Amino acid sequence: MENYEIMFIVKPTLDEETIKSTVKSLETIVTDMKGKVETKDMGKRELAYPIKKEISGFYYCLTVKASHDCIAEFDRKARLNENILRHQIIKLDEE
């Protein structure tokens, strides 16, 4: 198990229930593969530049302790999810 930080941006045009289910589905990917996840909602923010014709989005930060296979599966599913504008996975240094 290794430590990762994952940030992703959800489309702002979605209703609140869809946004919550999108975040929950991404958390479930990690927990189903025996990982630990802590979610931080960073709220709605303006983007530095338009992404898929959107100028703002809901930012979320996940602190994850999981295996490499789990993170690879998260990356795959986040790319396929149409509600996600952009995501980034960062491996944290061991302390």
C-alpha cells in the first residue's frame, strides 16, 4: 500500500445528487480494492482555462492509501467517466 493524492474536477452543470453519486462511485473504486480514502470537498471554483467548454467546476481532493493496481483502475474509470472534466494522481513520498 502506498500513499497518493488525487484531485479531480466535476462538471458544474450537473445536479447535486449526480455530483454526490459521481464522487461516491470514485471512492468506491478504492474501497472495493481494500484501499483507504479520505475525501475533501474544495467547492466550486473557476478554471484557469476552459475544459470541454466549461469555465468552472467542483474540485475534490482524495487522500488515498492503496495498491498500484487500485490506482490504475481508478485512473481508467476516471478517464471513462463523462462527469469528470480532469483528474490528476500524485504519489506521495514515504515519510
